[in-house]
Amino acid sequence: MSIDWAEINAKLPYAKTPEEKERRMAMFSQFDPNGNGILSLAEVDKAMRDVLAIDDLFDAKPAIMRAFQIAKNCTKSSRSDGHGDDYIEKREFRYFLLSLRQYFEYFVAFERIDTEGDRRVSLEEFVAAKDKVEAWVGPVDDMEAEFAKIDTNGGGQILFDEFCNWAIGKALDLDDDEE
């Protein structure tokens, strides 16, 4: 999977600058076709395809879902209609874009380890990826013990959510993501 990180970084205006804020507000309007000031997961998914138009990002559904969930829950809604907490509001949109970028990076790392392409990582896949993992997070003395720490549900496979929790704690950073 060859990712055009420059394109992704350019299309996600999450920086705290006046220019990026202006781009972000215009983008929010494109994501919100009915103009109600909140984004559903369906609206986000459609906009990923139609507005951002980056296939690799659109195909990373687990990353989109995690970014959506964390963004919609990052603040308590100020809406009086009771709908805000289940959706992304304008003030949460920057956090969504920032989270999307980060979770996409984790998704790419996860896919590089998941050689079987079944959206879960076995112990064998994890151990075989030792060099990659260490390039992203630093030395890992015991890959089997590390696997057991990541596999928090004890299912014998690392799921994307478990991988993300571990990656955040380890400050995982791909070496080719231009950031």
C-alpha cells in the first residue's frame, strides 16, 4: 500500500491557523449537505468519497469510525434539540480531521502487519513484523509478551481498536508519513 501522504496532509485542514480554519469551515459546509450544523456518520462517509476524494482514506472504514466516535464525544453538545451528542458539530470538526489523520496512520501500520488481510493480526503476523514494529515504536524485547498486552480481549488476535490503544500509548509513528 503506497500512500500519498502529501495529498492527505494537504486535504485535512486541522492546523490552528486562520487559513486552515477558513478551509475547515468551508469543508464542514460541504460535509453537511442539509445544513443542519451536525454531521452523521453517513454524511461523513459520503463526504470522504465525494469531498476529500482519496480512495485510500475512504477505504479505511475502521479509521473513519474511530475518528468519528472520538470527535463526536470530545465535547458535550450545546444544542438544545438533543441531537448533538450523536453527531459531529462544527466545533468538533477540527478534532475529527486531526483524529482521522492519526487513526489513518494507525490503520496503515495495522494493514502492513496484517499480511492475511483479515483485519486482525495473529501472533505469527505480529512476531514476523518485529522490524517494522520496532521502527515505529522503538525496541520491543519480547514480541509475544507485547502481543498479549495488546490483545486486551484475550481473543488470540489483535483487533484494530486494540492496536490503536497500544499505538497511542507507544506514540507509533510511521517513517514514511511525511509528518
